[in-house]
Amino acid sequence: MKNFYLILTCAALCACGGGNKQQKASAHESESTQAPLSLPVLDLQKKYPQKIINLQDIADVEYIVLESHNEALISAPYTVVTDSMIITYSPLEDNVIFFQRDGKFSHSFNRKGQSGEEYTMVSDMRVNIATKEIYINDNRKGCVQVYTYNGEYIRTLKIRNGSGNGYMIGSIYNCNKSNLLAEDWYNVDEMKEQSTNHQPYYRISTSDGSISRLPLFIEKRIRDGFNWYDEESDTFGGMGIGFSPVAYINEELIIADFGLDTVYSYKENLLTPIAVRKNRMKSEDVPIIAGIEAITDKYYLWYACEKDIKKTIWPDWTYLQDRRTGNCIQTKLVDKNITDKKHRFRSRPSANGYTVPKHHIMQYYPAYVLIELLEEGKLQGELKEIASKLNEEDNPVIMLAKFK
């Protein structure tokens, strides 16, 4: 667990809801497209007023200790929190793991193998709460395997066959009970950009795997990865920041592709422009990637960072923007039970990494980080008590916040 990387971001916001009038996206939406003037605009290179906000002042905060178990060791998981359970997976062992709502281990399953009813790897996992189905994206096989909560095989959604049909699904996302959203990021940020897909978003039927493209054309593809070639060793290297252009917020998808000015809500098979990003390029080679982390009836919470491998990757500040006026502040959102500035102010967008009930947001605290903070005297309240009972190799603690 020492290598577990913190997935976190908190939102200092109120109850969720609201939206703009739906508008169907152009079949060739690109970065030059002019969005409706009524949409809020975030200037990514403007200096906004700054404010620090304690999460506990505007939300009820709950800590959930995930029980450590031989079949339930968590690394960097996608997580679903419902009223009765917590569902996640371990990319290291390819286990799908179920906890009770209080964090007690329930069960797990592993269908890794070579048969037609198994997966060779878990590239992505999504959960359909309505139908109680687990979707395992297997990039190696080019399919999505569908299982029950107990791991019983249901069906296979064939996305790509051996001869190739033009679909390279890198990531899948929740959409609704009948469809998944998929993104093709093959060769984006690589050295073979000429072969990238410029219309990369698809709707996949969860019943038969049929695919249809979304009408978003992206002239310049940008993702969150870095790649390089070392002439001395004649080797290639790469890394990723961990920002996804797609997030699942308040039971709808938000597509904030880093190559577009406009941010869209995707719901009921309609793309609705909801916001605009301005001044997205710091320089010719350094874009500023930004997406929406949380939405309420009044506000957007944005994250943004320069995609520059020479600089610190994670931003200290997020942006809180009034949806109606467009007014914006930079904010540091803090858990008051962590008094160490290095950790309490560290933020990472995570709405693409979890599914939680409306009016909630979550983050992970790795056990070893909490133990280090405890030893340094930088924890207080309930979090201090929890950390005193942890071992370094224990599962992380979930912070779940429900807005007042």
C-alpha cells in the first residue's frame, strides 16, 4: 500500500442540481467553435481572488475505514458508493471487491483467464447500480465483460475484433442503465499522433455492444500523458498525470475534452454546452488542462494544471465559479482534521474515479500518509483516532462529504 497514490479532491459547495437549456452539439465541434455567450467562461490564465474554505463548514464529513483483507487490498481504484455498499477493484490482482457501507469486507470475485467468459485484465470497471451489473473493460481482448455482483458471467460486449473495426476503446464511463460512454485515446500524446481518433467518443449499448459515435470532432487531441525517448539508453518512457476529460457527476456525464473550449453535459443522448474554457494554451507546447470536479445549483468547481513535465504536476488551487454570473475565485478546500499544509491543500480531480450519491463527494486517505501525519502531530479529531489504529499496509480511509 506504500505505493498507493492519493486520489483526492474536496468540494466546498451546496446541494446539486440545475442546468442550462439543452442544445444539440454540432457534428463537427472543434476548438474554434464559438459557444453560446450565456455560458460561464473560465479564463485559465487570469488571476482570480483567493480563499481557503474548510469542508466541515459546508458539509457533513464521514470517514469510512475499509477493512483490510487478503482478497481486498486496494491500490488505485475506481469506487462506487451506494446507500448499502462500496464497490471497487484492485488493478494489481484484478479482483472486484465489495464492502458493506460501513467499510466491512463483504466479498470479492476474480474472473481472470483466457476463456470467452473471462477477462485477461481489468483496464476499466464500471457499475450499473440500476441493473446490478459489473462491466469490465478488457483492452487486451477488445471487449467489455458483464457480470453479476457475485461474479456470474452474463454476456460479452464485443468492441473490437482481431481484424479491427476502427474502435480502440481506452476508457469506459457510466452513462445510464442502457448505455456506456467510451473514449478512444489510442496514440494521443504519443509520437504517432497522425493515427489518433479525432471523433473519439462513443455510446455503447450495454445489451448488445452496438456502438454509435458522438458528434464531437476534435482537431487537436490532448490527453494527460507524457512520452519521451532517451537516446543514450535507446528506450522510450512515459507517465500520466491522472486527469480524465470525462467525469460522472450528479448522475450525468461531463465531457471536458482538453482539446475543446466547450464543456458538455451528456444526458439522454444529448450534448449540452454548459461552460467554456479560455486561454487553454500556456505556450505552443504547454496546454492547461482543466475539467469540472463538482456541480451544484449555483457553482462549478474546476481543477486545472499546466501540462508541463518540468513543473509540479498537481495544482494547489481549484476554481469556484458562479454558474449564472461567471464570477470566479480560486479556492483551497481543506479537511480541518488535517493540519499539515502539504497534505491538507493537495488536490487531485477524482470525479472520474468514483460514483457517489447526489450531494456527495469523496476522496481517499492512504493509511501510510495518515500514520505519518499522526506521528508528526498533524491530525486532530476523529481522523486522529482512526489513524492511531492503522498499520501502514492497511487499506485507505474514505472521506465522504454530504453537503449541507
